[in-house]
Amino acid sequence: MSQSGSLVCVGLGMTLGSHISPLSSSYIKQADVVFVGASDGIVELWLEEMHSDVRSLQPFYKEGQSRLITYQQMVDAMMLEVRAGKKVCGAFYGHPGVFACVPHKAISAARNEGFTAHMEPGISAEDCLIADLGIDPGKVGCQQFEASQFMFYHRHIDPSAYLILWQIGIAGDKSLAKFSTGPAYREVLIEILCQDYPEDHEVIIYEAATLPIHQPRMERIALNDLVSAQIESYSTLVIPPSQSLKPNNVIIKRLAELDNSQL
């Protein structure tokens, strides 16, 4: 039997005020308390026009503290109000389920304790990237990884498809306690990528626009120039295909035989 408190985590989209859905907006307005997981103070001010009790989750971040601890503190803060019987809304940049573990952890915790909890989707950085760069993931395929995870594990890359690496600004950080890593870490990333791509292959540094007056960053550089590029914590690396699709003639022949057998 569900208890009186509840939790909903909604997506604000990437561009302030432009991407939020009417349903997510309604959940924010009807909540007893709204927790905001966005690093931009302008977002908080905008939400305060929609609700009188908006609480930032940003103060939980501390230099040198593992983000795992920070994320648990955020979940605990939200759950404290849920357990008090309040309708809690967590408002997060982009899509609350994409590169955001706090909404997933909080919803799981709430459900495990018998509270009603769910997620409302939002426009993510991936959605903006596809629109801004004119990429159709269905044309040649698209593979994407968090940059550090890509470095820590063996991954099989298909150079005939797009490759998207998220959070390259903290690539190689195993401590989960840094807000950025530097050129030396990106040198290692480039070394890994050069196993599948030419060092002069054109890549794109992408950053979605977060305000209507801003333009997205879509900077095209050579792969080996990534080491000296200006990289933010929210920068994304997009690598277009370096090879053409290679036909699987054996399978194509088998399928043709199947087609002929059904005539």
C-alpha cells in the first residue's frame, strides 16, 4: 500500500524555458517542495517563479569528495521530504534519466519504501546534438559511451558509425572527485581513439545551448588537436565515421536466396 509522500523527477530540457513539457511544468507547480539539479543559478531563479519552495542540490558538490557520496546526500535530502508525507518534485537538466543517477536512485529508494514515484522525460543533450549537427542515428548507426568508462574498459568501436563520448572534461577520472581533468588525460584518450581513427580525422566538440540567446558550440577540429582544445565539464566529443559501411556479402546472398525461395 502506497504511503502519502510521493516523488516525481522531471526533465527541464536543455534550453531554459523552451524544452519543458506542460506535464513536467504541472508537476513542479503542484509539488510541496521542488529540488533542482542544475548548476545554473538562472535555472533556479526561473523555477522560483513557478514555485515558492525551490531547493538547490548543488551545495552537496564538494571538491575532493567522491560524487558517489554527493549523489547519496542528494537522494537523502529528497527522501527526507518524501518520508514527511510531501509531494516532492526533482527537476533536472535535460532528461532526468540520462547521465543523471540521482533521479534513478531516488525513485528506486522511494518505491522500495512503498511511496509512489516515477519519472517524466525531457529533451536531453543527445536530442539537441542530433538536431544541431543534423545526425540521423539510423543512417549509419551511432554508438555512445561515457568518456571515462570508454577509457577504463575494452570497447569494440565501429568506425563506420558515429561515436559520441560524453563528459570528456572529466575523462579518465577514477576518483569521482574531480571537476575536470587536463590535457595529459586527453592524450591517453586520443591514444585509444587513434587505434581506430586517423590522428587527423575531423571530430566535433559539442555543447548544447542552455539559454535561448545562446548558440550551441559545434567546433570541428582534428582528433590530435583535442589535447589543446578548450574543454568544459559538459563538453561532448562527436566522431563522425572514418570508414564506409562494409557490405556483409555472405548474409546478403543468404537473404537473396530466401527472397527467391518465396517467389
